[in-house]
Amino acid sequence: MDLTSLLGYILVGLLFGWVSSTLVEWVWYRGRRRRLDLSATSSGARVSQPVPEGRAAQTYGAPPGPAAGANAQEGRHRGRRDAQPGPSAAQDLSNRPDNLTAVYGIGGLYERRLYQVGIFTWDQLSRADAESLQQITRALPGSDTRAWSEQARALAQTNNRVGAVYDGPLPEDLTRIAGVDQVFEDQLYAAGIVTFRQLAERTPDELARIIPAHLAGEELDFVSWIVQADSLRDEYYADEPPIL
């Protein structure tokens, strides 16, 4: 066998090996892609369940669009939606504010303005008409305030908060404190701590009883929370003119 024939056989063998490996890789990739698609479909079915209470991205609505404007920008840091236990079967009418930013289109700024006029819960928000909500929040023209009421009604029903009211001090955004995420703020609200002043007046031991180690999952610096809250007290609504 001459050298030319030998080189020809070698080239044919290399070409056959390359085609075979490419075919095997394509078959493997196609099977893996199918498994991933089936997994995604299964996951989609699971997340379609009713959302739990809490300032959960929002898993409550669509991703923020340009119509949210400065309101969405300010409320973005409140978009943490950590998994929490679902609501109990019993009606929850405890005297505490609800997370109005759970409604798509309402960020921290709009929530603050709603709190100022006495709209503290999803049930109260669901009873407000679209025009009033537009005036109260000074929402951008593209904001769908009618949909806010519909979403709030669904949240109140899902979380057993139909008829819930709140008559305490104006709630403040405690997640402005480093270390306080949305889950922790919900726990503080449930314990009656809704302002920086109230938080600043608590002791580390009291906070440890409100947010136990099994919930935190890590050691928390409650002393830092108290110091930060003391520096923020009485200023949350200072830059917001009263709404008539």
C-alpha cells in the first residue's frame, strides 16, 4: 500500500469519527433539552399556586414596566419575595398594615402616599376607585389604577384579609435598615413595630424574641438595627407634602 492510499484511509477514518461524534452529541443535547423543557413546564405549574402574604418580585404581578417610573425605582429594593408559609385557614384581621407594594404598579412612593390618607390594607385599597387612587398617589398617566383595586381584592381574599383594617401610626419602610429584609419587616409589623421610632425603643433581647434564630437562619445584629432606626426616626414622611 503506497503512502497516498494510507493517507486517504486515515482521512476517511478521521472524517467518519468526526461525523459520529457530532451525531452522538446532537442526540444527547436534544434529549437534555427535552428534559429541561419538561422540568420548566412542571415548575411553571407549581408557581401558579396562590401567592403567600409578604412583600414578595414580584411574584405578585408582571415585571415592572416604564409606566412605574420613579415609584418603581424607589420601591425596587422592596422587591424581595422570599418564600414564606401560606396564610392560615382562619380569617386574619389582626391590626396591622398590609404590603401594598405587592400590587404591581405600586412601589414605595405610592405606598407611602396611600398610607398617608388611611389606606393601609389590601381590602381598603380594593374599595378605592381608580380616579381617587390616581389623585392620591399622583400616579403617572399610564398607570392602571383600576387594576390596582382588582389585584388588592385578590390579595385580600388569598391571604384571608378581607375586612382587615389598621389604626396605628403611619407605617414606615423598615427595609431601609441594613439587615432588615422583607420577611423581617413583616415580622416586625406583626409585632406592632411599624416605625423607626418604635424599633429604636426596643432592646436586642426583645427583637430576638420577635425574630427567633430559626427564622433568621443566621446571627443578626439587632444593636445595629436599633442604632440605624434611631438615626432615621421622624424623617420618613418629612419630604412628602400632606395630601389633601
